[in-house]
Amino acid sequence: MRRCRIESLGVSLPRRRLRRWGSVRHAVEAGRRCLAASHYRPGDVEVLVNTGVYRDRHTCEPAMACYIQHRLGINVEFQGRRTASFDLLDGGVGMLSAAQVLAALVASGAASVGMIVASDANSDRQPDPGYTYPASGAAALLDISPRADVGFGGFAFETLSDRADLYTGGVSLAHRRGRVMLRRRAGLEEAFLEAATSAVAAVLERERTLRKDVDFVVPAQISPSFVGRLPAAISFPRHKVLDLTETMADTLSTSLFLALHQALRGGLVEPGKVVLLVACGSGITAGAALYRV
Amino acid sequence: MKVKIESLGVCLPEKAMTTEDLLSCCRRRPRLDLERITGIRERRVAEGKYAVDLAVAAARRALAMSRYRPEELGAIICTSISKHNRPDEFDLEPATAVRIAGAIGASRALAFDVVNACAGMITGIWVLEGLIRAGVVATGMVVSGEHNLPVVWTATREVRHSLDRQLAALTLGDAGAALILDHSEDERVGFHVLDLVTGAKHDHYCTSRPSARGPGGMLLTKARGLQIKGNQHFPAYLKQALDRTGWTLDDVNHLIPHQVSVRAIRKGVQAVEAYLGRELPGIVRCRAERFGNTTSTSHFVVLHELLRTGEAKAGDNLLLVGGASGIVIAHATLTLDDLPERYRAGLDGGR
């Protein structure tokens, strides 16, 4: 079975800009940086998956991945090499779900190079106060791992669908141009922790990996309280769990990969180390994946 | 390893609305004869039901004819475009697949949404095929519920003239469809080739978003441009899909195009005939005159009709041709197993 690895990462960090950047702009910036750091050219990308949830002008058709593919210049014409683009919506777990899908497509031989992009931005003129995510983008290029021991191991996802109403988001069409409405209800963090605990236990069991063999845990930086309570919930020592919540706000679908990018860039994770990726989002869904750098 | 359609479920709302009725609801009635131009006589409309209800109803029907129980499904992939799951609201979180999984009791399934405009279900099948072939899941469901009525109502309020870009929204209809896929024991049946390509340079032909003029969502289409651009490029991909399968047009029993409109399908057939330099045998299946354009579910609404009426038989070869805004061109070739018999038996049992 062919293993899949992250060949390069690119991010577009949230920051104040004179003109607000939309979701496509952030995704394209992250994508450009990802391609610049990669040894692949844009035309090599066979599958492009966008997992951003909140998008410019609340567009629901075509897939936002088409706009991103166009701006990144990835096989935009119907000639020569081809790219398949689509959106995958799974809230905060989107990038991890997309990684699983791409890993499966790579393993089954349907594709050999794929790219995941994510970005979230609220394009409302007067945003709903419940929407707290700063606009950001992240991109990851995945390909066939050249070494059998490098790349994604197993994935595990846990959905608590009976508690789906703890976190709901959508666009209200009662307003002209639509308006994002995001609702979080009490007990959300407990649900995240419960789902994350099950997902982590499932992936460790599936991969027959002991907690001591995992060198580092990179969680989505949901809140200081969530990241603070996570080590106890998943039975990992606190020093192994990456906490960037002091410097990084929660950015929904990009959060996990922004954190992973910081960890790799800061030298916290060296080659050969085993990383456990943990993401939580609406559903209530949590995802966990083992990755050997 | 091949992946096959183990079960199918389609939910068509009972209420039909004629094009004439719809046009008489328009605030400013366009002067052109929409029925003559599109060939769409009527479409089904779901009143008091929402996208997720249509999807759940279709999913339940698929499960009723399946040998799998809901908790055996490894993945639920929802491919709806129109996620109108509540009045005046468009759902983004949680994924509609989570709601469907909860409703049908698929407690152990991966649940996420794949959105790729009208090629959504074919994209969903492609993704699920990858997951099954990689051994991530053994079986799963691709499901879509399209509740396009809110977009149609916006068009009736906002269409201003005969060249209005919202006019295409008046061709839409509601439907739900669900497929259960698993691996095929027999290498001769199942999906042979699934081909998906996005020509993102043409991403401006068709967009859907909240209206800038008032409440509601709207669909803006440059129908003529989209048709011309699509017809220019899709025949070559169709030929490639046939070649990769090892078929010629004579091997195909049913060609199911995306049901944009009767006229668009006719133009598409002409484009294929011009490209291949031969006439298409009578294999093109069009049901747009009765159901309109049910967006992502359209191929499977037609397949449901073919199975129901006994036109499709075990061992028949199908070619699905998908076109979607983006522009996405999708092709799928498949051979049916004994699904037609099981499906008809299931329908009779259901009655």
C-alpha cells in the first residue's frame, strides 16, 4: 500500500491588512507559498480539495476549489494535464478528513499528487458577533512517500451526532447578501474533549502504537482552556502537547495545519518523530491521525 | 478491485409544478416560452420538506433495499449543493452528512460533505471508491438532497427580462438520491472508469449565492456560454472514458447525461455526434421534461426511472455524463449487476 506524506506546507496567517482579505485570497496565498516550498509545479497537482467553510459572498456553487485552482494556475484549461477540484465540508476537521481522502486516493492509485487548501473568512459587512475566527489560509501538498516509514499512518474519526446542535453555523438568507450565523451552546468543550479522547484512543489502537511512542501531539488551537484540558483527557503529558493559544487565535478549518506549520518551522518536531494530529469541529466530530515526519 | 452500486434510493416529492404555473408566479413574467426552449414541462417541488429530509428519505429507501444495516456503513458522503435545511437558512456546519448519519442511525460512519456543484454525486462516488479501494471502509453511502425551491422562488421574484441570468433557476426541481456502494465480487460489474476534470478557467459561467437584491439565495447562469464551452470540450473526455473502459458507443446500453434541459441534452448529443463523426444510437436517456434539472441527483433520478420501468436490465452498460459549473466534466462507466431485479422487487414490496 502506498503511503502518503505531506510534501510541503504553506500558510497565510491572520493579520490586519489595509484591505480585508477574503477566503479565496487567503487560500491562494497559502497555496502559492505551499507550491513555492515544494518541488512540484502547479501543473503536477492532480486533485485539489478545498475544506474552507465560510467563504467569500457565501458562494455555494461552483466549488470554491475551482476559484482557487484558477488563481493558482493549476491546469485551468481543458487540455493536457488535468486536475479534479472539489470542496469537502467537515467544519474544523475538514483538513484532516481531506488528508484521509487524499491518502486513500493515493493508496488506491487514483492520484499521486494532491493538494488540500483551507481558508475561512466572513465576508459580511457587519459580522455576527458570534463569529470569532480571524481570516486565514493553509495549504498542504500531499504525495506518495518515498520512504515506507514516513507519512500518514492511520486516521480515526469520532462523531457525536446526538450533540450536533451544540455548534451550528450557516448563512441566514433572510438578509440581503446573506449573513453568517454561528451558534455555540454550553457543553461544547466537553463534547470536543470526549470526541477527541475516543478518536485518539481509536487511532492508537488501530496503529498498535503506545502513548510513549508518540513524540508530540499537535491539536487544533481551539482555546487555551481546550488545549489546557486536552492532555489530561487523552492521557498525554502536558509537555508533549503543543500549545500556541497565547499567540494564535482559533482559525477553524486551518487551525490544525497552522499549528503543524509552526511546530515544523520552530524546529519542535524533527525528522523521524511521530506526531499525533488532533482536530475537533462541528458534528461534533473529532479526528486524530498519526504522522511520522 | 471494482466498486458497485449495491443499492439505490430516490425520493421524488409528490407535488408536481408545471412550467406554466411557475411562470405565472413570476412578478415580471419573461416573454419567452420557457417550456419550448428548455423542453421542461414540469418538476417536482418539496413543500414543507428540506434538503436534509429529502436526503434522509432517499437514504432510508436505499437502506431498505440493501443487505447492509445502517451501523455497517463505513462512510456517509453528502453531496447536496442546496443545503437549505431550515427555512431561510443555508447550513454549513455541521456537515449535512452528520445529520443524515444521525437520522438513519449510521453510528460508526465517517460523515462529511463533498460539494462539487452538479457533479457532486459523481465526485462523491469517486471519493468513496477511493476509500473502499484503499481499504479504509468496506461500504458507504453517497447521498444528496436537493431542495432548490428557495432558489426558484428568488428567481420568480427577481427575474426582470427574457435575458435575465436567473432564468435558468426556473428549470430546477427537487429530489433526493442515495447510493450504497461496496466492492464488487465480479470484476465485470461495477464502476469501470470514473473521470473527473475541472477547467477552472471557466469558473464564471454559473454561480449560486445569496441574492444582492433581497432575501433568498439565487443562481446566476450564463446558460448559452456554459453550454457552448461544455459542448466544445466534453466529447473528447467522453471518448477517453469509453476508450479507457474498452467500449465503443455500441457497447453502451444507456447514456445518462446531466439533465440540464431537453434542448441542452439535444445539443450535447449533436456535439458528440460531430466529434465522433457518427450518429448516436438511441441510447440517450432524458427525463428532464418531467423532473427538470435536479442538479446533483439528476443521473440517479433517471436511473431510478430506468430501473422502475424495466428499461435497464441486469448486465446493462451505463455511461453517466456529468457537467457542472466550475466547469467540471465528469464521466462514469459502469455495468449493472442484478440491481434492476432487486430494485423492482424492492419497489413492489414497498407498495
